[in-house]
Amino acid sequence: MKVGLLGATGYSGAVLYSLLKQHPNITHIDLYGHHKAAEKAEFLDTAIPAYLNEHLQLKEFDAASIMGNDDALFFATPSGVTNKLARPFIENNFPVIDLSGDFRFKDSTTYSKWYNKPAAPDEQLQGACYGLAEFNQLTSHYVANPGCYATATLLALAPLVIDKLIVPDTIIVDAKSGVSGAGKKPSASSHYTFINENAWLYKLNKHQHIPEIMQQLHKWNTAIPAIQFATTLIPITRGIMATIYVKAETGVTLEKLRRSFQKQYQDKKFVRVLADGLPSIKEVVGSNYCDIGFDYNPATNTIIIVSVIDNLMKGAAGQAIQNFNHLFGFSEEAGLPSLPVFP
């Protein structure tokens, strides 16, 4: 089948392109740029020198042409772009996987508050579905791909929240991310001289993935009132580690925790629950895996969960391919690497 991709020159888009290239069910990829891309003659290998042999021109973005030429479309754009472009695709029930945050919420005021940008109209938001690949059934052809921090956090918490093993108002998330999570556009915080040999806590309790996490947690358990959420930038290129602390409900044991995680993830190909110990970021880089480890401290009645993902894979492009496979009935593993990059 033929697919289109808008945003191939960003970090997530570049990784997504490489996955689409190796997907066994995709025969052709059309790349699209902004509306004047054709006039500027942008090429993929010029924007990304690592893709030296991929001399593909970015075509002018036109919704009617895309729906006539392609079978599906991927958006790998910054927030605030797709909410201006999505209407014709939603109205025509055209398959879209959107990696931005523009269609993750059902309420436009939530997006405007947390992203500080105008939201898509509510009627368009209702035409999209949230694609947390391990849990959410796709109910429309417009799939809002989850955020990276949200993916790592939700997969770590899901079994315990669903089985009601935690005290609802005690969730504390300490999440750390590599610099690629900030995107390709340089900033003061991503400058080498700032982040090298440094760690920077940013957007404390203000990160835009918080309401996304809460929206999904409420689907599992409406008793959860809020979460404490901290994000820290660390001097690595790729990867997220979410360390989560939560109080256990009465009667919880380590064995009960093990059964809960096993029940939820024994048939999930891309979630690996460690039998012992805690995961590290290196063990998932370059893969679509989420590795999870946990422990229980009876002295403080605290459950500790550690979740690690590659933010550009499971946190973006990899999960987008996973959702694409679900949408079209392909093998869930199609186009995705079977092993991380190691060492």
C-alpha cells in the first residue's frame, strides 16, 4: 500500500520514515512539506545527511491529492499544525496516524490550556481516538498517537490502576528524558554547553502530557484525583526513564503485584516485565519495547515502578507503526525491529 508522511525531516519523522521503508506491507512512501515545499524543492537527503541515498522531494501538501494518491497519512509535526489540516481527513474518514498532541483530548479547552495554542474544533476532536497501543481499541480512522512521557507512565501504572492496588491520590512520577525529546529545533536548554554534564528539571507540574495521562487514568479508575509529575532533561540522545512512587492499598504484596503485571502484559509483545531487578534505558534504545521493573517496600508501604522506552520509538514512531498495523490488520510487529541497538 501507499502512505504519505508530513514531517519527515524532524527527529520522530526521520525515525518513522526509516520504519516505513522496511515495512513489508508498504510499497511506496510520499513525503510532504509545507504548502510551498514544491517551490523550494526540498529533498530528504539535504535535510538529513544521514539519509544520503534517499533523494526524495517533499511534495506540496494538498489534502485532496493525498487522499487520491495514498492509502494512509502520517503526521509527524509539532503541535499546532495538524489541527489546521485535519478537517478533510476526518470528514472523509481517511486513515491518519497523528504523532502530535493536537487530537489527544476530547475537550478543546484542555488542549488550549496546556499547549497554549488554539485547539481544533470539538466536533473534529470527537472524530479522533487515542491510540495507546496496548490498551485502547481504535474506534476511528484518525488515531492520536500518545506522547512519550505519557506512554512510559501509563504502561507502568496500568496494571495497578486497573486492579485498584494503589491508593488513588499518591501517584508521584519522576521522569527523565534524552535531548531528542525536545525536537530538532535548537534551544538554550538543548545546547551542548548547557546540558552536557548537567540535569535540568523543567515544566514541573506543567508538562503538556499531564492531562493526557490523567485522561487515560480516569478511563481505568475515576477515583484518581491528580498526579505529581516531574520531568528532567538528561545528557543522552534517546530514552525515557519514568520512576513512579505510589502507596499500596491494604493487603498488597509483591506476589500480588507480579500477578497483576503478568495478567496485563503476558500477551503484549512490546512490553517486557522483568522477573527481577529494574530496567535501564540502554536495554530499549532503537526498539519499540517498554521495559518495566518494580519493587515493594513494606516499611513505607510504597510501590516503586521503573519504566523505560526509546522516546523516538515506543514514544513516537514505533507506536505509530504499531497503531498503523492495528488499524489495517497487519501483524503487530510488521516494520518494527525485533531487537534494541546494543551496545
